[in-house]
Amino acid sequence: MKSKIELSISMTIALMAAALAGCGQDPPPDPVVGGVYHPLVDGSMWRYAHDDWTETVTLTSTMFEGQPAFLMSDSPNPGDRLRSDAVITNVDGRIARVTKDEYLVSAGMDEGTLQSSVTYGVGFTRFNEDWANQSVGFKESPAYVRVETPPGGEPRPPEDRKHSFEVISLSDELVTPAGTFDCIQIRRTKDWQAEADGLDADEAQTKDFWFSRGVGKVREENVDTGSSETLIEFQVPDAP
């Protein structure tokens, strides 16, 4: 019996294959394996198929507190019409989000209206390249301080937060419309949510992520709800 992940990916692949056949195009080639798991390269683009919409994520170089950084922007979710700009940094291989501005996009608008601005202190970890050097079962729980500021308002009280990350697999092959990828699988648990709601740790929201060298995130799945996003197209110029 196929797993939920295999069925979801198989369905996505079938739909993409049919679309390609109708356009007279060949299926995308498998990408070259190599490099870091979360490349930060100016001009990069990733496109993900969600359950009911398609998201485009772009990356451009910027500066943050006098140091090189990257601006990660995503396209609006048609469900709530929200999009975001996040500043991403790399400190010794730990990729972290340090700020995030969220915008409400209405018809005829490009950028949208600012809804909130958030800072994350030392940063909310997205990926740590050192995880690839650990054994399956390795866990860590990096902490950060979240501060949200509404438009034109005063910063809200700081919130101490942390997520737990666990290495589930160091080599998991995923077949997607963007190619076949050898991935590291990471499980992220929202520890702070369980603490705030008085829940046991095993009741906290859990997501699985798959990253591939030289490509970045290939798939994300909410373990609790089954919702997911799968890579269908990407461009990472001269990936490290």
C-alpha cells in the first residue's frame, strides 16, 4: 500500500506529465546532485504546488545590520491574500529568518498593504547544514525571541519561542515534477505552541521537510493535517 506522501506525489506527477504532454514538452531533467542543502543565491526561484494553489518564492541579495543577507518573497495565498518579505541570513551554515513583513494584496495591487512586521532576535531557524553531519534521530531546539509590531503601532511584548528539529532520514529519494531528488528529511515540532496551550509535546504541531543539495526545499508536509507543498520548478544560479 502506498503511503500518503507517495500517493500525493504520484497524483501531482501525473497531472504535470499530462500538462507537459499536451504542450509537446519533454519532462524536466533530474538536477545535478551536490552543494549545500539550503543554497542562498541571488536570483533564485522556487515554485511549489500546494493542495489547491501554486506558490512562487524568489530570493534576492540585500543587507541586514551591515552584513550580507537575502530577501525571500512569496506570492499571495489566494485563500487569505497574504504575502510576505522575509530577511534570511546564514551564520556558520545555520539558515535563519530574522525579519518578516506580511502584506495584504488586493486586486490591482503589486506589493500590498503592510499588516505586520516581526523580528526574531537571533533568528528563526529554517535549516542547519550541520544536520547532514549528524545521525538519524539527532535533535536540537534552538530558541529565539519573537517581537511583532503592527503598522503604525508599538512593538508587542517579546515572546520566547523555540522549535525542535529532528533528523528523520539522511537519504530519502523523492520523485517530483521538478526531478528526482536525494533528500535529507527533517521533522520540526512547534514546542512553544504546546507550552502556551498547556499541551504535551507530542500534541504540538509537527511538519516534515525534505531538502536536497544545491536545490533547497523539495517538499513540506503538515503531519497533523496532511496538507503539503511539492517543488514543481526551480532555478538556483550557480548553486554553492
